[in-house]
Amino acid sequence: MKPSSIPSDLKANSSPVELFQGWHKSGQCPEATIPIVRSPKNQHLRAFRHFKRRRTQLNQSLDSNNDGDILSNHEVDSDQKSNFFIYWTSDGYQKTGCENLDCPGFVQTNKNFAIRSPLDVSIYNSKQVDIGVTIYKSNQSWWLKVNDQVIGYWPQSIYKYLANSATRLDYGGEIYNAKVGGVLTKTQMGSGHFPSEGYGKASNFRHVQYMYSTGGFKDVEVGKLTVDAMKPSCYNIDVQSDKSPGSGTNFYFGGPGYSKDKCP
């Protein structure tokens, strides 16, 4: 299965950088197969929905409805490397859903991209790496595109409300905190540096847009965003004021986590 079409705006905004993963050095998957990353023992993320989390994100409500359908993509650092993984649930993380390909849900169609494999990442105050991620509706399914590669889709059948359209979009970062009693973890979010340090040092989202019903892309209006930073002294977010047409919305986010003087 393939999307019926890729929106023209999406083609124009696609990153020219080739999506290369380290395992390609050992070969490629044959046609009609997909690569699957095996999880080592004691390194499984199925309990992710139960983790105590700290988040720093922007919320955008498209209308007043609220439901339990969620699909998302993340970068997670479970093995000291930044990995790309996905998650879906149709009841707000209660009984349905999973990450990656751990249960029926997301259908991968791309033989060149291994979900949950390490990513090439930016270097602080040096080389910067952009990863373009788009989720859009086509053929009644929600398709995932990373850089210039269509990865696969979440079928309409697994959702109730998202079968038609989305009512809310979230952008930002999230970390797992295993500490008890309100004590914060030393886990870094993003690059581990605050948004105030800016480009080349703080992690960022740029060219943030959403697709409307006619199939085109629209810049996210800064005035319609709600900042949700659970503990700004540990992790924060800074929305940029660039209002150039077609530039999308840009923001920096992240932080170092626990420190005795600033983030107890």
C-alpha cells in the first residue's frame, strides 16, 4: 500500500539529506520485507505509558473536542544513543497501543528504515543535523514520512476520533523520571542545554506546520499555542518570533535536568 498522493507542499519542504542508517553497511533488506530491531533483554519500552514523565512542549488545539486517540514519534535515549521510535494508542494509554512494531497497528512499508535504530545527531556548537518528520492523512490512513522516505501508516481502523481528523497537536520533549518524592532525574532533554543558548547549542523544532482539510500546509499560529513546561528551571521552551510567510513556527527546547542550585 502507498499513499494516494504526497501533498505538493510536503514535496517542496522535504529534506535533501539522504536518510542513511548504520546497518546499511551490512546490506539491505530484500523487496517485500522490512528491517526489525530486536530489543535486548531488560531493555523493552512496553511499560513506557506507566513511566513518570517530565515534559516541555507546545500544545495546539484545533477545536474543543478531546479524545484518547494518539499517534506520535519520538527520539528516545534508552541505550545511550538517540533512537527514532513511534507510539500509538486509541484510549489515552489505557489498554490499547504500543511502540514501534510491538503489536498490530502501525504498518511499515519501507524496507530501508529500521524503526528504533540509532540516529545521526547534532554536535554541540558544531555540525547540526536536521530530521524532517511529517504525519499526514491519505487513503484514510495516517502516513509517516521521515526526510524523503515514506515509512508506513497507522490504519483508520485502529482509531475512533482520528479516523476523521486530529483535534490537538503537541510538539516538544519528554523525559522519563524514576525518582520518587518529587526528586528530579539528571536525564537531559534535547541537547541538555537550555533554549536560551540558541541555534547550534539547544535542540530545536523548525518549520512547524500542520495540514488542513484541503491538503495544504499552514504555519502554526504562535498565538494559538499553549506552553506546557512542567519545571522550567530544569527544562524549558522558547518560541521564536519569526513571522516570515511559509517559514513555519520555530522553537528551542530542553535542559540539563537535576542540579543542586537550579533544578533541585
